Amino acid sequence: MICIGQQHFRKALELLHNVVTAPMSTLNFISVETYKKYLLVSLINHGQFSSSLPKCTSSAAWRNLKSFYQGATTCSEAIFGSKAQLVEILLLKIM
């Protein structure tokens, strides 16, 4: 979080990647929130989301985080596709 606040996005992405790919038997709140931040920092740093989860992600995280990834790509397409109504609907769902 400190790296994000100081706009060291490359280092923040590396640290978030470490949390997302950490071995886990079940999905927990920390990994879900970290994955959300990983997607946003990836978007800021690279200008796009990666096409999939990191290859070394645990199977428990792989199964459960796919739904978050699909929602994030929809949001990204809305923002970069200039679909203002879709962005507004997505923001209302989040809040």
C-alpha cells in the first residue's frame, strides 16, 4: 500500500504479485482484496489488465479469483471503450 501511495507502481505490482501467488488451500479476504489491487495497479502501470492470472497462482485462488477477473475486464472495457452508461452502472453496483 505504501508503494502505491508513493506511486512506485512497478514495485507495488511485484509485491502484490507475491501475495496473489502465495500458496493457499482456501481463498481468504486478504487475497481477494490484494487481487483487486493487483488488477488496478496492473492497469495503471501497463495500461491494460494481463490476459490471465499469474501462472504460479495456487489452484484454490485460480478457481475463485476468475469471477473477479471477469468483472474487472468488463469495467476496463467500459472505461477504455468510452461507454459512459456502462461505467455508471458498474459504479452503482460497486457502491
